[in-house]
Amino acid sequence: MELIDKTAPTISDFNVSKVTNGTISVSVSATDSESGIKNYAFYLDTSLKSTQTSASYTYGGVTAGTSYTLKVVVTDNAGNSSE
């Protein structure tokens, strides 16, 4: 009998580790108890900036004094996403 993973990954920590003029560095901690993490999709405002297997990312081209919305969506190997 094959088990089907229907559980979405859980983001337990989203850390902004470094902010400089022009860049914002972030890291994510996520868990998925069934099929494992496939990738992380990093968004700046509503724009997808990168989809990758690494849980760390540096956003470029940002301007000091400007507000941004940072978002990450984690997808597991079964296709479930944290969003």
C-alpha cells in the first residue's frame, strides 16, 4: 500500500539576517515529515525572484527606506506547498 503525502510543509522560521543598501539576505527553516522539501520560492512583493533548493536567498536591487513584502513558499516532493 502506497502512502500519499497530503501534508503541506510548515515554515517554522523566516529570518532576515542582513540588510544593506541594495540587498536583503534571508533564511528559512521548514519541515515536511513525509516526502521531504523539494524547493523554496522567494518573492519580493508579488514578484517571484527565485525558486531553488537552498533555504537561503539574497534579494538584490532593493532601495533603503522603501517597504517591501518578503514571502517564501516551500514545496515538498509530493507537490504540496506551504501557501
